[in-house]
Amino acid sequence: MVASLKANYPLSLLLSIAGLARSTFFYHQKRFDQKPDPYEQVRPRIREIFTDSRECYGHRKIWAVLVKEGITIAKKTVLRLMQEMNIKTKVRRKRYNSHRGTIGRVAGNVLNREFTAEEPNEKWVSDVTAFAVADRKLYLSPVIDLFDTSVVSYSMSMSPNTALTNESLTNACQGLRPGQKPLVHTDQGFQYQHVSWAAILTKHGATPSMSRKGNCWDNAMAENFFGQLKTEMFYLQKFDSVEDLK
């Protein structure tokens, strides 16, 4: 009663009428204000998942593990709890850039950041990333289906040439069923401006789409895949040779 009336009346008057000591009032008010932590059981599990991942998992991956375990929780809540617990990855990501200016045909941004698909092989994204091992580099080119973010195909090479990207696209197209003509989104890398890339798309009736110049967010799904792959399987680990990495 005192707590509900103190906004309109002097606290000293209310305490006198109620016969309450000032210290007693504030003790009980603090006790009632302290609510139990609804995430008391989740916090240690978050730390355990993070430790088991060799401190590589971010809040999205930890959230996915919790959901698979049947724990109902929002991604933003996992992020907030990790921030409160001072849990964060120790990885700094480096980005491979294949842009060399306009050397061929540049397609428009048809995808326009619509990173969802209603059915398989409707929308694909692709890109190239580099892994540095023992003074050498290994390049990876995957084709990712936006329907379920699965890797449809991939290729690896010691050079980020057109043969690398064409191989992954050709292998992906071989799995198309009759009538499937995917939208294929990439950045403006020289490999995707090349006539050989365009020829493969035309052969299978696929539609090209490219990110705007210098805008990595237009191909965020591929960038996110590379980030997770390197965080979980490359950074903070040691590979003696390119063959070990492959």
C-alpha cells in the first residue's frame, strides 16, 4: 500500500501511518522487485555450447543448438545473454575480393536481398573465398540454395580463375530437374562477368543477378556462409598443408 501511494504522498507520512520503519520498507520493496532469472538454466548451457565449439560459435549458431534441444528462446535473447556473460568469439574475419572493375557483362541486382525461396533450385548464390595455408592459398567456390541454405555444389582450386567458378556452377546445374531455371546471384567478380559464366547460365535457362559495386550485403548469405565455415573449421586451428585443409 505504501509503495502504491508514495508517488502522491510524502513517504515519511505513509510510513508513520503504517507504522513501518524506513529500513523495513526499503528491504521488502527490494525483495519484491528482485524477480527470478527466467534464463537461469539456459546461461550455463550457452557457455557450455560456446566452450565445446572452441569458442567459435556466435549467438546465431548457439541459438540453433538450443532450439534443436527443444529450448524456446529468441536469437536476440541469446545475443543479450552472451553480452551479459561477456562471451564473444576471438576471430577476425578477412574477406577475399575478386572485383577487378568492369571487364565483361554486369547483370542487375535482380535478387535485391530477397534471401528466401519457396522451393529448391529457385534461387542460388555463389562467391569465392580464400584460405591461406603454409604460404599458399586454397580457393573455394560453393553454390548455395536459398531454399534451405544447403550447398548444392562446390569446387576448390589453387587459383581463383574462371575454371573454379564454372565447375561449381556446372555441377550445380546438372542436378536441375526439368523446368527448374534458378536465379543465380553473385558479386561483380571477374569470374562472373566472363562470357563462359554467362554461357552456362544461358544453357540452363538461369537468370543472372549481381550485387551492386562494393556492396557485400547484397550477397550476405554467401558472406555469412564463409564466415561460419572459417570460424568453426579454419580460424584458431592449424593446418600443415593445403591437402590437410582440403
